[in-house]
Amino acid sequence: MLVIARALDNNAALVNLDHQRQAVVQGKGIGFNKRSGDVIQANQVEKIFYLDTKESQSNLYFLLKDIPIDIVMTTYEIIDMAKKQFHIQVLDYIYITLSDHIFGAFKRLQAGEYTESMVPDLQGQYPREYEVATRALAIIAANLHADFPQTETRSLALHFINASGDDSEKEEEFKKGPAAEVTSIVLGILNRNGIYRTAKNGNYYDRFMVHLQYLVDRIRHLEEDNTKLAPAVEQQLRDNYPGSYKIGQELFNEIKTKLYPGINDNERLYFIIHIQRLTDEVIQQNK
């Protein structure tokens, strides 16, 4: 038997396990009319996702504030698949960034405003991550009844590329030192450009701050990556999002000058994408 910590909806619940661990369980009617302290029979459980760290438990509560439970559970299923079937280690913040991405893409698709990803195709360099992304599209289609184009795998794969690593080795590193210095630089540039946390962009801003906790590891990873973005990709970003491109370039140059001279040029892509989402800059029409 499993003891319910919180019913999430009619078909999902957070349960307590041994040694202060928790898990999310899914099954038909598993959370219907259930309260904290009620029990679930093991044979009712169809899927289970373990929350082995305090960080993963906090992430779940953070996500459920503003992202629908079906999106969150789809994200957990995708990450669970990546870990179990492909043995990919990822940092805990991917639960937040991937949920946020899927939710945003799903809303745009439903509203008829979805546009195909401009992220470059890096399948040759990251075949496992792209295989994960391909399977993720199938999970999204089955769970959310959303039919994304195959190019969406580029964005999904990018989340696994960015978040690769082991939290147990990096937890202390991200609390101080270079990570704090990077965050200070980024906040300074955001403020100089009039970008602050507001009621409208609060969700994206908070997720960006979480993402910055792991930026140092991403930078070090990209320093070892010799993959070059096609000039056409950079030009497309410059043409479509000139404001975001300018700020992303500023972030890149300051971090390169003050902290990491060997930072790979590809990192600019990630800055530009984050800034565009934060500022909600609309695409510019090429003349």
C-alpha cells in the first residue's frame, strides 16, 4: 500500500515512500476523492515516477503552481524514459525547463500560432538526445493529443543536451563561485536593458534564474564542443529577433571577457532564445 501525501487530480497522486522519499503515481481513478493519509493499493498504479531528491520534490510543487498536471506528468514520463532506456543523466532543473517548453509549445499549437523551431540540427553530434526527443514526441502525441512537426525534436533534444550531468557532483559547486558570478553578470545586463521580473514574465524569469544555476556546467561543456552553428542560423536570429540578439550578444561578450575566454560561440544561441522568451519579442518581418 502507498500513503497519499497529496491528490493531484482524479488519476494522479503524490505518495510517501520510505526514507523520506516521494513518488508520483498514476492510474485510473487513483486520486478520486482521496486526501492526505489515504492509501492506494499497489495494483492500482499504472505509472510511477520517483522523486529521489529534495530538489525534485520542490520542482514538482513549483511546476504545479502554473502548469497543468497533464503537461507535468508528460514531462516526468519523458525524463523517466530518457533515464531508464538511454541511461542519460540530467540535472534536476530539466523538469522545470522542459515542462515550461512543452506547455508553451502546446498552447501555441492549440492557438494556431506554433512556428517550427529555429534551433540548428545537431543530431550528428548528439544522436542519443535526438532519439530521446523522437520518442518524446510520441509520448506527447499519446498523452496530450498534440501533433507537432518532426522539427520539434530539435528543441526537445536541446533540453537534454543542456541539462546533461549529475546533480550529486555539482550541488555544492552551483551554490557559490563561478555560478554566482555568472548570475551577477546576467542580472546586471538584464537590469541595464530594462528587463525585470513582472507579473507578466514572472514564470519565465523564475525559470531563467533556475537555469542560470547550471549555466557554468553548460559553458564548460560547450567549450569542449567544436560544433559550429551555420552562419545562416545566426543571421536568421539576428534578423528575426534583433533586440534579443543584441542583449544575448552583450551577455555572451561580458561572460567571455570576465569569466570564460574559451566559451563556445554556440552559447549565444541559448542566450538569445532565453531573452526572446523573457521579453516576448515578436518576430520581425524580413524586408
